[in-house]
Amino acid sequence: MVIIMNIDATEKDISEVVNTVEETGLQAKIMEGAQQKIVGVIGDKTKLASVAIEAMNGVENIVAISKSYKLASREFHPQSTVIDIGGVKIGGAEPVIMAGPCAVESREQLLMTAEIVKKGGAQFLRGGAYKPRTSPYSFQGLEVEGLKYLAEAREKTGLKIITEVTTVEGIAPVAEYSDVMQIGARNMQNFGLLKEVGKCGKPVMLKRGLSATIDEWLNAAEYIMNAGTPDVILCERGIRTYETYTRNTLDLSAVAAVKHLSHLPIIVDPSHGTGKWRMIKPMALAAIAAGADGLMMEVHPNPAKAMSDGSQSLTGEHYLDLMEGVRKLSKFMRDENLAPLVA
Amino acid sequence: MVIIMNIDATEKDISEVVNTVEETGLQAKIMEGAQQKIVGVIGDKTKLASVAIEAMNGVENIVAISKSYKLASREFHPQSTVIDIGGVKIGGAEPVIMAGPCAVESREQLLMTAEIVKKGGAQFLRGGAYKPRTSPYSFQGLEVEGLKYLAEAREKTGLKIITEVTTVEGIAPVAEYSDVMQIGARNMQNFGLLKEVGKCGKPVMLKRGLSATIDEWLNAAEYIMNAGTPDVILCERGIRTYETYTRNTLDLSAVAAVKHLSHLPIIVDPSHGTGKWRMIKPMALAAIAAGADGLMMEVHPNPAKAMSDGSQSLTGEHYLDLMEGVRKLSKFMRDENLAPLVA
Amino acid sequence: MVIIMNIDATEKDISEVVNTVEETGLQAKIMEGAQQKIVGVIGDKTKLASVAIEAMNGVENIVAISKSYKLASREFHPQSTVIDIGGVKIGGAEPVIMAGPCAVESREQLLMTAEIVKKGGAQFLRGGAYKPRTSPYSFQGLEVEGLKYLAEAREKTGLKIITEVTTVEGIAPVAEYSDVMQIGARNMQNFGLLKEVGKCGKPVMLKRGLSATIDEWLNAAEYIMNAGTPDVILCERGIRTYETYTRNTLDLSAVAAVKHLSHLPIIVDPSHGTGKWRMIKPMALAAIAAGADGLMMEVHPNPAKAMSDGSQSLTGEHYLDLMEGVRKLSKFMRDENLAPLVA
Amino acid sequence: MVIIMNIDATEKDISEVVNTVEETGLQAKIMEGAQQKIVGVIGDKTKLASVAIEAMNGVENIVAISKSYKLASREFHPQSTVIDIGGVKIGGAEPVIMAGPCAVESREQLLMTAEIVKKGGAQFLRGGAYKPRTSPYSFQGLEVEGLKYLAEAREKTGLKIITEVTTVEGIAPVAEYSDVMQIGARNMQNFGLLKEVGKCGKPVMLKRGLSATIDEWLNAAEYIMNAGTPDVILCERGIRTYETYTRNTLDLSAVAAVKHLSHLPIIVDPSHGTGKWRMIKPMALAAIAAGADGLMMEVHPNPAKAMSDGSQSLTGEHYLDLMEGVRKLSKFMRDENLAPLVA
């Protein structure tokens, strides 16, 4: 941590800053700049959690040097994490595909979609039983009934299940019926939920918040890991920008950034990332080329009748075409050794 | 709702859209444009929640006309809401001031701050007992112990208490010890929490999410109101933008927007909105001039020792000076009848 | 400047960084952190303009300490600048008001508006003769003919003239017919234009770019000042965010920020800042309360017939009402000594 | 265009809106909604350029239906444009690569880089002779001297030249020495420059503005095309967001969006898009997989000595490796017919 002093900070200001740092057991070193002094702080900065250096007289700014997350950091865990879920490896050589409807709407809809998803070669069936919706008057999900249909679809197809958990009370049923629990973008900093989900021990997929920085996202993963679950999968799903043509702006550079900063696997959701079914295939291929460990996509047998997010769902036909392309491209990337190195 | 068809949509595409709309019991009217057709939908659009028109062939885009919130809307409730909390009126002629430390750190710190807050003339003491923090290694709050100190401070000073609730389990204790429950920015779309808080019936202050649109914010208020609590106070606390000099970008135009769109009172938090104590006074005065119903501010007897957000806390001296200015300005605004009319 | 090394940077990496810095004549000091080393750079960092330290092996990140602008900085010019334009003082005790139509549309429209503007008590008439428009098919301005109408309006009313210059060829005529030349938001980083305008010596009002940081904005002012014009007025006019209810998000905290970082006067444009005439009055009052040195507003005798930006123009009646409020409020701010101190 | 009336708009308000529309020669149709009326406008909306419907009484909002650009639109020009520059086809089957230093720094640097660029298989050499820089104290380019070095490098290597034009005066020399003129992000809405460049007739590459919407970008292309130059190449180079880890957020979904909305070719600049050399290769591969027509990249023989943007420049070695990957991937995309269809 580096403390930047004002150009007109007094000697007294500086010595008070130094004393405050040293009282916490850390070391402080003064460096004379051309115009102003800076104070370097050496040691574990969490010791400074109880001190607001920024509010001291003569302090212009504080610059963090080391990251505040550890368990999620590649610095402390150089080898990439591979999560094995009943034989399906996330973060391994082959991309993992999670597909299905945005929401579980009925037994028929889900089972029909599951067959298509299976046929295309995905390993996971997705589908929301608890739906966070902007308006209280939109469809909120079938809840436990929906979870049971997911379990039935697993039984019939052998697909693994990933589904969203939105409340602490929902953890037990979601954990019971799913293979991976998903934390949605709106709950990325619902810290109460993160801690409880982390205690559960089951693998968790953590979507990036609507306007979360990569640093905040990795800190959110740290909450889950610190609570006891090492198996966290990150999911880029687009961030909020000023652009209105797309629902969100899919940040594929986050794949490369996360691969550098963290050892955790990262998958990409081009359905939410774009909000337009026409854009899903090019963005899915781009995600694979960028080095993503997998994809999450919305598929619906009849998107125009979908109870949520129909415009961003693939029909069965489009999905099967896309999966063929993804399979070929990911094989090509491996064969040609084009996957990005972690530098 | 208006459905915009592609320039090359076929007659069949259009008639399928019309049929789909009419199957839900709504009316559809086709309008011929110069280049493309549009289909107007007449009636309660929540009936369309289960249909994804956007995914139908030939559909370019959908434009919402009416708002999706009702209870929070001024259209359906033209008169401004005034919330009476034990004699303190929020949304009335005089601004309501909520001040105190970011976090309750100790009994001494809280009681000392409460005295200052009282002296300055605020009606509410704020202070977090449950703290949502980006890193799991930062101070997370004193929890129930903190709530008890707040209750003690209320006893001693007569100040009302506002404090944040972050989990469903926290609702009962927070409701017991506080006068207004606060939903923080990170939980603005934690819909499970909104619904449970709304069932409680106690007044709620809902902070705007980090990157929430005004429309999403009013829909979040709708969740609480729809669950049974009419007494919702909105709080603008800055939004996330590309600017890094300030912690957030305080959107004072949201005050004028909310006054037009909703009947709910709105207060402004210039501490989180700017992240810099130097900017609190000018932004507090600006908020009052813009027509805000009150202010929430962080005050700390010794900001440099604050366990969170010290750099955006006022010292006692700065707070007393600011309060004098706010009092004078708000009296002036009333005397001169400068408060903005709702048009 | 502080250079942050990677956790696994080698001794060789560090000594190469130190050598590179020292070759430019600057001093480098190594500081040992708990996890990684940092290298402090002492001296005038413009000497490093020709070296890309960030691209050297082992370098994680670079943090700037001192600002890259000097002439615009309060650090080097502690006293606030007051610009005297024929007796009208910008940056002095009283706010300066610039009002008029978005575009000069006709002689009649301009003269009629000028009378209203004069009657309300503004000191400047604004009106665009050269209009930067998103579409090439929108009205582009009357050009020199428009400038002549502005000069005629000055003759008739005694108002000073401010109008936008959009091209280098336009500088001579705009300089001839106006008192202050305006650089619009879209040209804030049109550096060729900034340099030529700066050579002209005439006062310049520099609008903040659509998504410019405060730092970039002050650097743009530095271009003009460095070319020879000390009289630069800054104008906050809203920044681009994800919010769509308002045309832009008016960043009133920029007023407080600029007052701290720079000695230049700053005025606020609530018309472009909000894009909605209903919001102009509350935002104008808020700007004055925040300490702005003036306001720029659009007024049109018949907004519904305006050739551009009609929805954000005040009618004459609304303008006169607003001006009365602004006058009262700014007098009150001075009388009560509520204007923010520069700290 | 659809005009949405307020819920409390009067009959008189509505008939005035209808009259105003009809006075311009357009048709207006009233549609009765459940809560409010809307007025559809039929015909060429540029006729409404001189009327501000939004400012009329009772008008809540205006929604554009048709786009304001025509020449750049795929609706009016369904076939993709291929631009032939001395035999190099932009927008054809093979991607076009433009590589070179950010700035031309010296004859030696440029010629050395040109050899590397040629060896890697790029068709274009890039290099700025006029550099728009945030600070006036940063290196501003070698100007005409730089252009001559570019011409010499073309002579020696056979590479085509692309270089940025920043001022109207610069058009003649840049047109003389280059094959494609580049408009940089900061000048995307420098309309005076766009019009003059468009008169020149030479192919132009138009970078997306720092915070430009896709609609604004295509309107900027329309300015150039409307002035006489049909050969416009679009270049996505990252947009400004709140994320600070990357210099910008590379919006690869813009590739798919532009392919749908426009017939113009689009290339991607992963150097400016990310600001980090480590991320260039994965983003370059992703751009190709997304369907981009080419890439623009910064290459420098010694990035650490680069006079600008060194941290985002590839070394020769990294560039050659990347080019091999791009070549293989683009061949694979063609062979497997994976390029996205325009739907």
C-alpha cells in the first residue's frame, strides 16, 4: 500500500501517518518525490482494516499494491483448478457446456428441452426454479416443483444439473437437487448468501455482477472459498454499459484477465451477455477462441412462448448447429495448441 | 407496448405476432410505417409475461410504453407520500437528516457520535451493525451487539434509529431495534430480502443499486410495497461510472426524476456518493436545493480511526457547520417557495 | 510515479527498470513490500514520455502520483482565476448566466430570444451557428449568417456572445463575432482544434467530453492554456452513463472536484445535462448551491418548433421564473457565506 | 417514430401533436392504449428535424423506429461491401492484418518494425505520424517526416500504409502518403473532419469513439459516405466502462451487431481494446472467431522503449506467434464454414 501525501502536507501530517501505520504493527517508509512525499506501507494490509488513513490530514490518496483476495489468486495457487463433478471436468482440456431454458416452466417444457440439450452434447442442463425478476409481477419460478423436474430430467438424460439459488432458505433444496449451485449476477455481492453457500461445500458457479469489477468478482469468490468451498466456477455474463443495442456488453477480455489473476475456471454466457439470439453463436465461438473453459446458453423448444428471456434463447435447431461449431473449434484449438498460455 | 417489425417481415410473421398477442386476451393493432410495420398492444401487459414476442420471426424490437411498477408510481398516486415515524415526517416540509458512523464499532464510539449527531439537529442516528464489505477480510460489523448499542443511543438521545438489514435472518433483530430498516445498494435486487422485509410492515429505506436504473429502483420499491409495506423511502447514493476521482457519481438529477415518476420521498447520501469528505457539504447543499427530502451522512468523532469509510466521514466540527448550512438553506427554500413543483 | 513489480519479478527485471529510469535522468528508489517490490520514481515524469516501463519484464502496474497538467492545476496556482469579459466577471462573486437557443435558426427567433434572455438578467446570449449533430441529415446550423445575427443581437441588447467553434477554419469568424468561444463536448479531445483556439488568445469555454474523466478534461484545458490562452472556463454538461431516463447524467460533484483540483471557473449546463426541461430548474438551483460559477441554459420562445434540442429548452416563462430563483439563491449563498471553501 | 403521450394528456395536446406532425407533410395515427395514447408517425422522419415534438404539452417520450443512417445500413444495401485496396480485399474471405508501432518514432524504428510486420504476413503497416495525446506534454508525433518514413517503408516492403489523420490540414499529406486514412476514436464525432475526409474519396477506417453507441458510430460513417466516400472500414477498439483492469472494454459483440446492421467491413484492435500485451493474442483469436474482417495491432521491436503505448505492443516474437495462430484459425473458420451468417 502506498500513501500519497498532498503537495502541502506538513511534517506533522506525515509523522502522524507514519505513527498510525506503525501502531498497527506494519512498517512505514517515507519516499521523497519531486513535488510531494509518499509513504510506503510494508506488511499484511488487513491489519489496517481498522484505520482510515485516507481521512488523515495531508493525505491525498491511497494506492493498493497487493490484492485483497488470496484463495482465489493465482499468485498463491499457480496451477489452474480443475473441478470434477461426477466425471465432468470443469477447467480441463474440453469446454463444458451448460444449456437449457432460462426458467423451468413445466415438466413437459423441461423434459423436451433436456432431450435437445443432451442430443447437442452438453454436459449440464440449466434451468431456473427461482427467478430473480426486475418486476414483482413477472413470473417468479416454480420453486421446489421446478427443482423436482430438473432432478427427473437428470434421471432421464444423465445430464448434470445447475440451477440458481437466490436465498439462504433455498440453499438446502437447491443443494439437494443440483450438481452445481449458481449465484446470479444480482446476488454477486449478497454476502450473506455467499457465506452460507460457501459453508455447503457443493460446487458453486458465481456470475459476475451487473457492474462488478474483476477485482470485486474475485473478492466475492473469496467469500465462498473462505467459507469452505474451494470449487468455484466464474461466469462472465456481460456488464452494464451505456450501449443499448445489446442487453449487456459481453466482456470477453475478462476471460484473459481471470486466467492471469486467478486459478479458477471461467465460463461465458453469451445469452445474457448479448440478449439477442442472433449474436449467441459468434460470441460462443469467440469465447472458446479466447480460452473460456465452457459456455452457458439458453435453449428453448419454442422461444416465442418462453416465460422469460425468449429473445435470447436458441431454438433446438440453432443450438445443435452451434454445438457442432463449438465442438470443432475447441478440438482445433487443442490440436493446434492455440489455447492462451498464462503469462 | 409497441412491437417493431423488421423491414422484411412477412405477412405471416405479422399475423403470428397479432395472434399471439390476442391469445393472451390483449388487443393488437397494426400500423403501417414508411418502411416497416409496427404492432401496438393494448391492455395490461403483465398478461404477456409468459410470451416472448421478441423471439418471434420478423420482430426487430419491443418498446414498453407503460411502466411496470404501479404502487410506486405517481401516475396512480398523485399525492406525495409523507411517512410519519414517531412524529418525524419524511417527505414533509422539512428535510430529515440521518447521520452517524458507517459502522457501529464500539459502545463508546457510538454514544459519542450520537451526542454530536443530536447536537447538530439530525433526527436519525445511522450506523451499520451488519456491514456488506467487498473483501471477506474486512470488518463485518458487531451484529446484535451493535444493534443494542444503537438502542441504547436512542434511549439516551431520543434520536430515531436507521440501520441496514442484509439477510432474512437479520430482519427480526433489525426490526426490533430500529425505526427504519435500510436496504443497501448491493442488495437492491436481492428480491428474497425485499419480499421478506416488505412483509414486516416497518418503514424501509431503499438505496439505489450500484448501477441500477431509476426504473429498476422503482421496481425494487414495488417489491417491498407489493409485499405489504407502503412506507418506502428512496436513497440516492451515487452510481458507478468510469470516473475514478469520486467513489461513485452522485446523480442528483435522480431527485428530480423520482419526484416526477413517484410519490415516494427521496433522500441523498453525499458520503457514499462522493467518497470524499471535502465534497460532502457542497453536495449536501446541492441535494437540498434540488428538492431532496433529506440527507444521510457519515459522521465519526475520529475519521482516521474509523473501521470503514473513514475518508468519507465528517468530523464533528465539519458536521455541525454543514448542519447549520443545511438548516438555513432549507428554510430559505421553503420561505422563497423555491422547492420544485411536480410537473 | 510508482512502479509496482510482479510478485515473481527477478532481480534482473528490477535492475533493468531502475536503469531505464535512471537513464532518463530521474531517480529510482526500490522499496521492499511484504510480497513484491515497488520502484519509486523521483523527478519530472515527462522525461519518461519516451519510455514504456509498463512493457518491461516483471512490471505489474504503474501508478501516477503527480498530475500531468500544471497550468490548470490549483497546486501551482492557488488563487481562483476570475475572467473579466468587458466587465462581466466569470469566477467572481456572482454567477454568470448564459442563455439562448441551442441553434440560431433565424434572425427573428434569435432576436426574440435575446430579448427574453436579457429580460431575465443573463449576461451572455448563447446560440450555435455551427452545430455538431449525430446524423448528417439533421440541421447543421446557419454558419456565418448565424454569427451575424448573434452580433446583431449583441448590438441590440448589450448581451455578450458565446458560441461554439467546431473547426479550425471556423476560429476566425467565431472569434470575430463572439466574446467567448465554446468548445463542445464532442471536440474536447480534438487536440488540433484546442491548440489553434489556444493560439487565438480569446476566452474559451471548454465543455466536458461525453465520457471524459476530470483528469482528461483538465489536460484538455492545459492544451489551450499551453498554446497561449490563460482564460479557460470549464463547463460540466453531463456524462454518459447506463441511465436512459436522462439524456446524460449531470455530475454536480465535478463542481466540487474542479474547485479542489483547479483554479479555473466552472459553470454548469443543466439543459444538456438532463435533456428534459422539467429538470432544469432543480438542477440549476443545485448547481448554484454546489458552488458553480454560473449556468448555461437553453431558452427558446417556442420549444416545440426548435430545430434542435427542443425538449430540453425552457420557454420564456419558465426561464424568467428560474432566473428569479437563481438570483435569490445565489444572493443567499453569498450573504450566508455558504459557498464551499476550497480545502 | 412513435410519440408516447402522458397519461393525463388532454385532447387538445394530442390534436396539437397530430397537427404539428401533419404540417410537415407526414401522417399521424392515434392509437388508444390501456392507460395512455400514442401517436404513430409515418413517412420520412428527417422532415421532423425542425420540430421538437418532445417539448410539446402532454408528450412523455419519443421512440425512433427507423434508423437515421441509410448509406451505412444493410437494410438498403443487403450485400456486404468488399473494399479492394491495390489487390488487398477488406471484407472478403480472408482477414486483413494491420500492424506496426503506435507512433512513428524514427526511420530506423519504423523500417525495422516494417520488416517484422511483413515477415508475419500482415498486408498493412500502421504507425501514427500525428498522435492525439491526453497531455500536451506527451510526444505528439513526427508529422510529415513520419509520413515520409511510412512511404519509404511501403517502398521497401510492399506493405500498404494506414495512418491517422487528426486535422483538416493534415488530410492532403496523409492522403498523399497512405492507402487508408484512419479517423481515431477521439475524432469519431469531429464532424468537420469527417466531412472533409469524406470529400477526399480515399478509403477511411473509422474507429469507434470512446463511448460511442453503435448507432452513433454508423451515423459517423454516414457522414463520410454522404460526403462522397463509400469505402469506410469500421474498427472496434474498446469502449469506456467502469472496469479499470483493462484500458478499455473490448466489445466483440459489436462485430456481430455491425454485421447485422451494416454492410461495411469491421476490424478489431485488441491492443487499444485491452491495453495489455498479454491479452492481445486471446482477443485477436476471439475477434476472428466472432467474424471480424481483420485486426489492427501494435508491434514494436522494443516495447519498453516505445514513445507511446508500449505496454500494449507486441514484441516481434509474440507477433509472429500470434500471426501463425490467426492464419490457422481463419483458415479453419472458412474451411468449416463457421463464419456467422447474417440473419
